[in-house]
Amino acid sequence: MKTESPLKSSKRIVLKIGSSLLVDGKTGRVRHTWLNALADEIAAAKENGRDILIVTSGAVAVGRRVLGLPSGKLKLPQKQAAAAAGQIRLARCYEEILAERGVKVAQILMTLDDSEDRERYLNAGNTLRTLLELGVVPIINENDTVATAEIKVGDNDRLAARVAQMAGADTVVIFSDIKGLYTADPRKDPSAELVRTVEKVTPEIEAMAGGAGSAVGTGGMATKISAAKLCTEAGAAMIIALGTEMHPLERLEKTGECTVFKAVETPVSARKRWIGGSIKPKGVLVLDAGAIKALHSGKSLLPAGIKAVKGTFRHGDAVSLESEDGVLLGKGLTAYSSDEARKIAGRRSAEIATVLGYHGCDEIVHRDNLFTEPF
């Protein structure tokens, strides 16, 4: 039975590419033929109006060959040195191959910490969305050279999920050396069946990924299930699919052989619910009638609509939004600190650079960072 892929309706897709797919294990060289085939698919997806983000591994695998490091397990400083040497070559490889198809790329090095600190989360999200608006494909990798935790096996699965949260992606595709999640290890149990659809990640699903004696779950599938929880709760579907063959996206859509973890909500509503219910406000922005009207129509909050600023907060902190008579209207993540907000309150966005000495965002709270449902 063919699984209905959410890719058909997806507008923003995160592709996670592992080292074993991208780099030849024997030679330590990038599999250019495979990457060229994928690049054709990425270019076609962009032609069809889709945004593509790539979370890639492979820097350590490429770098160890360049530095002449031995095979087998490396010491931590050796891994970090290999990552430093391999990352620049990996980025150049993506750039050259996609440039041949008229696709621009940008490199972003990130850690899981960048998604957990509110200010860094906001900065990274703004960068990703701006690149996508400019038609660029972000190439994202963990910053192995400084973040030791990110070198552990499987962290790029979770990083892909975090990137999806930041960018408001519809779908994350985890390319693997297996078709998806199975009820048991298919290499040992001939009766093992592919789990084609997961409505919700339950303890039973987690047990399939990491149960005793499950080779499928050891060092790989368990982290993918962890990533699936992050994705689906943030409103993005996640797909585990075979990526070893040429044109893996085309194969996925034609065969439907994969495991689809269904999204719980849409990305925007999930993000807004997180803002509305999970973060304690550090201050208050008091809005005029025009700003309130804009808020109710789904628009961003501009400095011109701010009547007063209360409290002390940093860029990226949550703030409450209130009317002049104290009615709570919502909550949002501010693009400016309280000191900056006081200086630009009531001003037009075009005046921000003159007042602050630099031009940040036009919006004091972007609509993607606003929660306006009734409390």
C-alpha cells in the first residue's frame, strides 16, 4: 500500500542528509553523482515554488580524509579539527553543484543551544526566513568545532526538527539507509512490517525504535523518533525515507515507501500556542487603536502603534500586549529591548535607523511571533 506523502502540499521542506548518504565511507569523498541527482530535485522543487532547507552531516567524514586522520574512532579534538577542515569543503561542494542549476546557497552553523535561547532562536529564525524570501537554500550544519554535544550520533535529526520550528516548515524529510520505522528489525524478523503512518508518537512507537534487540533502533532510529516528536508538536510532518538511491525525493513520491509522522497542528498555530502558553512575559507594550486593529487583522506590530513600554526586557523576550485601558490583547516576542522600544515607540519604521543608530527589524513584534487568541 502506498503512503500518501505530505510533500505534495508542502511549501517549505527541510531535508536532512546524513554522512553515510553524502560521503563514501571508504574514500571519504563526497558522492557527487548522488548529490547531483538530489540537486536536480532541489532545483525542480524551487521552480515549483517550494522553499528548501538542507541540514547536512559529513564535515567530519570529509575532513578526516583531508587531514590524514586514521580510520576508526577519533578523539574529540581530532573530530573538531576534522569538522573545521571538512566544513569549508562541504559548503563549497553544495555551492558549486547548486550554482550549476541557478540556485544560491548560504551556510549556517548552529547548535541545539541556538534553538533554546530565545534571543538566539529569534535571530536564527529571522535569518532563515530572510534567506528563503531571497530565494536562497540555507545549508545548515551543527557547529562541531565548538559544541561538543553536537558531535553525538543522531543530533542532526533533532537539529533538523529545530530548524523546522524556526523556519515554520511544513515537512521534514529524514533520508536514511532504511525505508522507515518497522515493527521489528527487518534484518532479523521476516514478519517485520513498515509502519507507514504514525498519528502520534506514543510509548509503543518509541519502543519500536529502541526496544531490546532492535538493531534498527541502535544509534539511529531512536533519535529520529525524538526528532519526530519535536516536529509534529511544532506543526510539521516528518518523513523517514530511503535515501541511498538516486533521486530520493522522486522515489519517495512515486513509491510512497516511507513512514509519515503526522503534524499535530499547522506550524503557525503551534508556534503561536507556544508563545501564548509557555513563556512568561518580561514586560508590556501598550497599543493604540490603530495597532489593535492591525493586530486583529493578522498584521505585525510596528513601533508607530506603541503608546507606552513597561518593564525591562531584552531582544527576543516575551511581552504582553495591552490596550490603553489595560485589556490584555495577546503576547509576542519582541525584536527590540525595552530601552530601544521606548526610543522608537510612536515612530515610523523608517525612523528607526536615525533614532537607534542602526536599522533592525521594521516590526517591533513580527506577526509570526504574535499570539492573539483569547487568554
